[in-house]
Amino acid sequence: MNAAAHAPSKHAPSKSASVEPAPVRPARAWRPRRVLVTPAALEHAHGRAMLARAEHLGLPVERLAANRLTGLRGADPRRAYAEAKATLALVVAPPTKLRLQPIPPSADWRFDLAEGCPAHCQYCYLAGSLSGPPVTRAYANLDAILDNLAGYLGQGAITSAQAARAREGTTFEASCYTDPLGIEHLTGSLSAAIRHFGAWEAPVQLRFTTKFSAVAPLLELAHNRRTRIRFSVNARAAARYEGGTASLDERLSAMGAMARAGYPVGLTIAPILPVPGWQEGYAGLIRDAAAALAGVPDLDLTAELITHRFTPGSKQVLQGWYPGSDLPLDEAARTRKLTKFGSVKYVFPKDLMQAMRESLTAALARDLPAARVLYWT
């Protein structure tokens, strides 16, 4: 590992006097219609702090008598989905959350600040990953979650072991099961994690992806360039699949602001879809990203390129959640593959995959050469 690349800076955000930061529009903050609080969550200072945030916002709070969340399913699946998507639960992460799992090809390890997301993306991959109604659960035992990370330092197989990415140090992915920025105004967990990594005198990096833009509270944190925020973006023609998120322009503006505050940043172009005019659509996206980052000093930029895929289980859940969606989920137009665990997934045919890969990587090389492409999948 290249520890020098992760040495702490003498100050937190690095700003340039010659470049005017891009404006960051106010976030469309999620306001859950129901906040459930378990007794165990209130045993932790962070749980009590999250409760105080909810009460300050005037949100309806229900203090539960027990630590289990019950009565969430209901007889009508559509209504159960809608109610779950409007519910925030303050809970304690179970012990299994402290046994970290590798998360290739993104990072060495996955850890969770929360589980669930307030957005309404019609292709949501959590549909095949989470069980039960999609309630957003925020974890109150934050200190234990963050303190647990030190035991995994230098132990991963992605950035810890690969020469091409060794300068990133041991990487910890915080957005596998949530969008931490989308709920930050309710939890404060992301800011705490950024400060934790900023003060961690080791070759490490916190990573998270977001479809939101409310970065103002993060700009002045002492991140010491140990947090990479990646913005999940797509061609404009795919915007109809991303309900409840910040607009593309808001996300790109926020990316520019974070880069100018000294953060390493990234583009997560996902899920790549053959929308009408996709070649120009993705080329235009990359040009817009380049414009948002123009003039950023010491830019540290990555790109992750992820094509759309689905499983039989996720298709069934998504069609239940979004019955009117025209998201392409026709198995006959896909290639059937088996995962390393033996489950079935459907990806685009080889020729289309190759064409999309060549088109996007060429656009990045031409219009955003600073981007270091980490992987295509």
C-alpha cells in the first residue's frame, strides 16, 4: 500500500482562490411520515441524537415497546411498499453487521451505516437484496460500527492487494445497502464517518455513492482526502426511472462542489441502459460531468461503469413495486448467466455490452481524461 498517498493534509478542505465553486442547490430532503424508535436505539448516544433530529423537524415519532419491527407487511403489497418507503426506523445493527464482507469490484470491505433508501428508482438493486418491506433502518450503535473497522486494515483483496489501486489504501464501502447522503439530515451518520476516517492515521478510504446533492454539511469537514464521494449518474433519457432523487444537474453541481472542497470524487455511471440515442446520451453525460469539474485543482476522479442486470427475484419485486414501469426486463432480450453462487442473472448480450463499453470508455478518454476507470461490469 502507498501510505504517502493517504498522508493527512495540513488542513481539511483544499480550496482554490482562482476557481469559483459551483453553486449547490438546496436538497429535496426526505421527510418520513413515520419514525419508529426501538428501546435499544435509545441506549446509544447516536440513537438519541437521531431522535432529537426527528423531533426538531416535527416528524411523527413512535417509541416502540420492543426492539422488533412488526406489522409492516399488510394485506396489500402496494400499500405496504408505500408505507415502508415513508418509514424511518432507529434500530441497533445486529452483530452480523460487524462481520464485514468483501465487496468486489468496488472496495475491500462493506460496512453499513443504515439499510434502505428513500428514493424510488425503478431498477433498484436492493429489491433483490433486502427481505421484507423496504423500511429505512438507521443504526444507532455508530461508535461500535466505526471502531470495528480497524480490525480489517490491510486485510482486503481489492485495493489492499492490487497494485493498480494500492494508493487508495484499505477501502470501506458505506453505500451498499443505503444512500447515506439521502438520509444524512436525519442521521448525521455520514458526517461522523467522514470525520472518523479523516482522523484515522492510516492508508484508508471511506467510499460511498449517492443520487442526492445535499453536500453542504460535508464541505467543511476535516476529511483529509480519505473519503471518496461518487455520484450515481445516468443518461438524461433514464431520468424517469429515478424517482425521488436529485436531478442530474444537481448531482453534477454537488460533485463539483465536493471536488473543490478537496474530496476525491467519482462517477458511478449506472445502470447503463440502451435508452433511445444512448451513444449520444452517455457522451453528453460525460461532457456535462467534465464541465462541472472544469478547473478543479488536484482533481482525484474515478469512474465505475455498471450495466443493468436483474434476477428473477428482483424482477418480481420491482414489477410489484412499479407495475407501470417500462424498464426493459424481458429475459428474451438478455443473456442468462450464473453468478459465482449459482443464482441466475440476466445481462445484455455480448455484442451490445461490447458496443456500450467501447462507446463510454472512448467518451471518457476524449472528454474526461482525468477519470481513472476502475472497472466495467
